[in-house]
Amino acid sequence: MADSPEPVVPGDPAPTTADRTAGARRVATHSLAYVGGAALQGLGILLIIPFATRLLGPAEFGRVATGLVVVQMVGTLAAAGLPQVIIREHHRGPEGPRVARALAGTMVLLALGVGVLGTAVLLVLSALTSVSFLVGAAVVVASVGLTVVVAAQSLMRAQLRPGSFLALAVVATVVAQLAGLLAATGSRSAGTYLAAYAAVLVVAAVAAVMIGRPLPPTVERARTRAGIRLAAPLLPQAVAMLGLLMGDVLLARWLLGDAAAGGYQVALQLGNMPFVLSTALFNAWGPLVLSHPLGNRARFTARTGSVLTLVVGLGALGVALLGPWLAALMAPASFGHEDLVRTLAWLVGVAVLYMLYQGGSLAVLDAERTGRLAWAAVAAVVVLVVAAVPLSGLGLVGIALAKLLGYLVLVVATTWFAYRHSQLRWPPATIVVTGVAVALSGVAGWLGLAGPGAWARIGLATLVAIVGLALAPRIVRTLRG
């Protein structure tokens, strides 16, 4: 189904072209704030990691990394795929804002339900197994808090309130991680770190409810039910996407051990630097696409998405080239710098594929074929798990390659569904740029870490930076419509 036309109230003048243009520019201008905010959020976490790795060591840091992954996964389960639908419904008719708040209230209730269920399961596990109650309780509480924060943030993105969105984002990530780090200085354990992290998320959740003011689902019963039906296929899709995003840490621990999981988490955080850029750009780009006139929305998506994919590709290549210095900054030598550099060089390619995926997912969502997104994500996570077992013989690099294969499947499947159910058509040059950026980033990991190899890295990274700066004005124009 297409978006509903804008209602015309009797006696009110019809919206003019100038009105529509002004509205679109307002969306674009507010959306630009998410780019810098998401980058600040990712940078803040990176500033904490060097201290956490040195304070906790590979094994204990690996347990913290595993706990954080579980928090994200449980939080996504409680969200039930609703955040994207909240943003979409907010712009559909005069009742849209009220419907969006009711859907946010649904997310809050689901979070509390998951918290009760998680506590019951934890009590049984702690009584029958060696599972730590402190660690498990921290994970459950943090999951509930994070879900409530995401519900409010979805409303803020729809309402064009970037200041509140960014404040909550920083508290729920940087401040929460910093609290865990400070607590761990007294007791160097994963349980202490995660307990302090969960406490800050509870405070953030209370603030989120006060700022977002979600409503009970019953205030817009029919449209809330319709929104839940649209979101339902996004639940397995979201869980699978988190499996792709963070499940590789669990696989590294299962296949290679706690210490390897700690090292992989460091490489993943560095490899996620261009991924943060990709997510930040999407936070700005998504509302811009969904508020664009339906008639040329697909053409607009392809044109602007191609430019953003090129930017993310340059960012990925730059991080891969600077790998040796980033790895030395993030972790001591005991984490194995050479492995970290080669691993992150493949992980940065995920961000380039993800940027292409996001454009396809918007087209599929707009066509109300969300079930296709679920199938694509589940297939991708299956490839990740199956490929990780034999590739783990290559160590951390093998897990990174398995993740890259999973995202490749995700992009191919989503692009295919977008071609079948929408008018979106990526230019061939965009596909070529994506493949070249991923390949060059991976090859960069094998350049030397010292001597001529290091000088080559510096020269190439400088060239990438120059090209990126040359493209910056065009990127700003793209995001401003």
C-alpha cells in the first residue's frame, strides 16, 4: 500500500509547493543533527574501551562484551520491531502523532513484560546452574531500560527533536559505559561493571518516559493493532540483524574462548567506526526519504543513497589503513595487535554493505513487505553461524569473514526484494563502488605494520581523507535535500 494522502480540512487552504518544500527542508535540517550526534556517541564509547581493556584484561572484558551483546539482543526482542513503524505512523494523517505515542507505550509494556519473564528465567538458572545472579540481573534490568529509551528515541526522531534524542543516546551509551568502568576500578569484575551500567540505564529510562510521554495502546486501538501487525515481521528481522551485528562476539567466545572474545570485541568496536557513520547517515537520511513525495521517492533514494554509500566506503578504507595505530591505542599488546588489524580490516566492509542494505530496506518497508526483510535477515544470520565454524580455524579473521559473508547475503536478498516490490534501482556504479571498497579495505589489513608498509598506510589514508573532504559539500547538500 502507498502512504495515505495528506488530509485536507474543509476551509483550510491546500498545502502549496512552497509549504511542502519548507517542510522537507525542515526534516532535512533537523536530520543533520543525528549525524554528528551518532558520531559523538560512537566516539565516546571508543574513548572508554582503552581503559576497560587495560583494567579488566582479555577474559573479564570478554565477559563484559558478551553481557552487552545479550542486553542489545533482549532489548530488541522487547522492542518487537516497532521503532521503524513508530516513525512511519507519525507522518500518516492528523492522528499520526497520537498513534506513534501509543505504539511507544506498547514498547514500554513489552519491555516490562520481558523484564518479568527474564527475572523468572534467571531465578531458575541461578538455582540450577553456575550462572551469576548479579550478572544476569544486570543484563535483564539493562535490557528493559534500553528498550524504554529506544521507544522514546523513536518518538523524538519522528517529532524532529534531535536534542532530546542525542541526550538520551549519550546517557544510555557513553555515560552508562563510563559508570561501569568507574565501578570496576573498585572491583575488577564483569558483574560490577554491568551492574553500574544497568543502574544508569534505569535512570535514562525514567527520563525517557518523562520526555517522550508514551500513551497506553488503547487510546488508538485500531491503528495500534495495525502498526503491531506491520511490525510483527520486523521482530525476527530485528533479532537476526542484532545476531549479525553482535552475534559474532558470542561465536568468537564459543569457538575461540573468552580471551579471543575480548580481542574480537576490540576489533569489532574499531571496525564499527564506519558502521557508526553509516547508522548516523541513515538516522538523517531515513526520515528524509520517508517524507519525500511518493512519486519520485525511489529515484531520490537511489541518487542520495549512492552518494552516502561512497562516503561510508571511504570511511571504511580509512579505518582499515589506520588499523595499527588504532589497535595500539585501544588495547595492550597482550590482545595481539596484528590479529586485531587484519580482523578490523574485514569488519569495516560490513558498514559499506549495510549502507546499501538500508536503502533497500526502506523501499521494502514502504511497500509493506516487511516479511521479506525478516527472511533476508534470518538467511544472513544462518550464513554467519554456518560459515563461522570452519572459518574459525583462521582465528579472529575467520569470524570477521563469516560476518562479512552474512551481510553480503543480506544485501543481495534485500536488493532483490526491493527490485521486485518497489521502483528502487541502484545504479551499476554504486554496486561496483561497494565491492571495490570492501575488497580494498580487506587488502589494507595485510599491509605492513611498520617500515614501508606503515608509510604506505599513511600516504593512502591521507589520499582518502582528501577525497572525503572534497565530497563533504555534496554530502551536506544531499542530506539537506
